[in-house]
Amino acid sequence: MRKRSSAKIDPTITDTSAFGIIEGDARMRFVDEQYGFVTPRAKFLTVSYDSQKVASVRMSPQVETLPLDEALKVVLDLQQQWERGGWQAIATDQHPLFSDSEQWLKELSDCKFHTTYWRAIDRFQTQLNMGCFDDSKYPNEKRYLITLELSRPY
């Protein structure tokens, strides 16, 4: 991962778990022939290691908090990439997929936090969260934060 990245990623610690936080903007290009996807640029990205292997990547695929319509575009684009790549949405009865519907817009504008889960067979899993976030740069606006975690299935 460090070889392919233009971002500075902290070194791992032998035989333990550690977190590395990148400096600057980052974009995840998950390179896999079938399950690959690309995120927008991000300011926040952590890499969790276990015995010098990447255990998970957690990021906020945005450079700042976003208005609802822009945040929804990001999560819908990620869902479309996963669908095209053969990922399967899981636990949709408790965690339905994001959509551009009146019901979803109302729930999200009421600041209800929402999570969806996707799985690429038994190889990878993603957790996608979106909810309101108080941003001092925009004190009179509702702003949204998206968090994406990529890991092995649990």
C-alpha cells in the first residue's frame, strides 16, 4: 500500500495493531480486478495494521463536510460502483441502501445517522455511514459527514 500511495503513510509496528493517519488529501483507489472502486478526495484516512498487514482502511471521502445533496451524490456513486463490481448489499432489512427519494431526504435532513454494509463474497466488506455533523465553518447550515471503512468480512 505504501509503495502505490502518493500520501505519506506512517510505518507499521511489528506484531501489533497500529493506526497511520495520512497528511494531505487522499483518494482511495481500491485496485482489484472485479471489486475495485475509487473514492473522492479525503482529508481523513486511517490505516489499521495487524502483524504488518493492512487490517482495515477508514476514511471520510470528502475534503470538508458537505450539504445534503452533495453528500448524497457521494454515497450513491459509491453504491453504484459496488453494484457494478459485484458487491452485495447485506443486512438491508435493518440497513436499507441510500437513495434519492423523498423518504431518504427527509430522514437525512432530520439528521438521522445511517449505515449500509456491502460484501464482496468472503473477501472484503465495506461499511458506509452518513449523518449530520456540526461544522464551525458553516454554523447556519446542516452539513454531512461520510465515513467509509473497508476490511475483511467480520
